[in-house]
Amino acid sequence: MTTNMQAKPSKATMSKNTTSSEPALCRFYFQNQQCRYGSSCRFSHEAPKEGMTRVEILSMIPCPYYARGVCSYGDDCELLHQQQQNHEGGPTKFSLYNRKHKSKKKVEEEEEVIDTTCGICLENVYNTQHKQFGLLSCCNHIFCHTCLMEWRCRSSEISSSSRRVCPTCREPSNYVIPSHTFPTNPSQKLDIVQNYKQKCSTIPCRKFVNGKLGSCPFGRDCFYAHQDESGVDVKDRDKTMQELFEERERHRNRNRRNNRDSDLDMIAETLMMMALQRQFLRGERRPRRGQAIDDDDDDGDDASFGIDDMYFNSFQWVTQVTKMVYPCQCINFSRPWVPLTVMKTIHSMMVVMMTILCHRWRIWMTILCHRWRIWMTILCHRWRIWMTILCHRWRI
């Protein structure tokens, strides 16, 4: 062998590999059980022999950093420094195999994968802790899976539509696919997505509760299995994620309208009670002391004191306000109730008037407080001057 190989006696396994005709192991297939090159990969996809230790297996995997020219571990690197053993000396079986199957294009693509940098943390994905990419459905930008999930799960102050987009191009993406390799073409990306979906389809969904359709927010688009109590997958019966989102929005809007109408009804009842109390305090229908209370319905029951008439008379002021608001609309107040539209109009007018009054009250209070502070400052200043003069005269 070469003198360069003799200068590194610490890597005993390298000398063993140089005499072997077997190709080096593919590190992607060894780590992830998959390789984007498939059968055309120039490295071996065969499982290591039984009885081999971890150190021996790693010594058969080529070091990607040494292939680029620099390896920070040097002689202590556990991986195979492949180019070093073929850099000098005559051609061996292993070097002939590499020369035959080595492709410059594949080397450049491999270096491109190694040099991938996350668009969020600006670190090389293979240098991170998990060494996992986060693939988006909308684009091919490179991100760490951990960084991307943290970015999409930010605080609730940001809307979900702003979080579920690509941080770079702002295109919406409904899902994130974890992958240990980054695809270089759409077909490879499609294979990774299909393999991930097939793997997740065997796992029961945690958000699908008791076989209830619509309990999972992703619906039919969920990657996990939606099984009922009998274990049958019922995902096809569920709605899509967009349909479930629109249904939830309609439900929220309906609840808001119901709450608003209930508030208006409560305000209308309060106004009616205030009008009744106002009419009663005026004494228009108040009986004299010692006089029996007689009603207008000749049913022999004197417990009522003409509540219908008093109820109608108490809303004469509502008629005047309504005529001012709707001068061309004829509203009949002969019935002992007021239309809800009238009460809504009165409520809106009262809110506007109260807002104006409160705003003016705040302005006047601010002016008064400011003037009061100025006068108090002047008085205190004058009081100090007079006290100084008096003390000075007293001393004299």
C-alpha cells in the first residue's frame, strides 16, 4: 500500500477495507434504511455481517467530510477515509470499483445535501441534534424539522393562517413531513411523502375520539388512522380539513350572533322595566289610599291594575323616538310589545350618546385636573414666598 496509509496506523480497520473487494456501506441506507439513489447507488446496501461490532461497521462507511478535503477528527475518525487510501499508489480492487462507479454529478449532489442550511437557525441540518429535514408541500425550501415545528407552533397571538406557511416564501402548507434525506426532484419528494403517509396510516389518531366524525380537525386529510370502536377505518366518511374549518367558522359566527341577540333582548327587557318604573313613579295609574285596585279586564280579579294600559302608555316616548328615526315608516304600538328593531335602534342611540358623554366627561375632567394642579402650584409657590417674607420680618 501507499506510504500515506502507513502514516495512520491507528485506523486498523482501514487497512482491512483496502484489501477487500467489497464496496463501502451507504451511510444513508445504514442510518435511515433508505437511500434516494436506490439500486443505482455506488455504495453497498447489504446488511453488515453478523458478529461485527459498531466500530467495524462504521469503519466501512466513507467519511463525507474527508471526501471534501477536511475532516476535523483526523486519525480518530470512526468513518472510512476513502480518498486517502486511493490518493497515491497503484490501483487496487477497491479503487478500481470507485473509479468505475464514481459519478461527478452524484458527488456534487451529495455535497449539496451535506451543505444544506436551515432557513431558520442557519445551521447545517446534518450538524443538528436530530439531523432531520422538514419538508413542506408548497415549496422546496430547506428547514430543520424541529425549527419548523417550533415556528408553526408559536404563540396564539399569531393567527393559524400566518403560522402554517413557509417562513421564506409565505406559501401555505397544510403539513410538514420529517425526513432524514432531502429530495432533489419531485419524484423523490413524492416517494418520501407516500412512505410517511403509509407508515402513519397504521397508527391510530389521538385526536379522533370514540369514532366521532369531525373530532379530528384534519378530518379526511389526516395521515393517521381514524378507527371506530370495532376497528374499522372510517376516514372516508369524514369531511376534509377545509370543510371542517368552514363549519367551525360558521358555528362561531352563529354563537356570536346569538350572544349579541341575547344581549339586545336583555337590554330591551331592562328598558321596558325602567319605563314601567318611570310610569309607576309618576303616579298615572296609582290608586288612592284605601281605594281598591280595579283593573280593566272584567274577570273579577282585582290583583292586576291595568298593566296592559300602563304598559302601552309607558312607551309613548318610544313612539316619539321611533318617529324621529323612521319618519316614513308607520309603526303600530297598539300591541303590548315593542318590535326588536326599535329596541335595537334605541340601544344603538344610547350607546352613541353614552360614548359621547363619557368622552366629553373625560376631556373636561382632564382640563379641570390640569387647571387644579396649576392653581395649586401657584398657591403653594405664593404661600412659600409669603412665609419666607414673614419669617424674615419676624427675625428682623
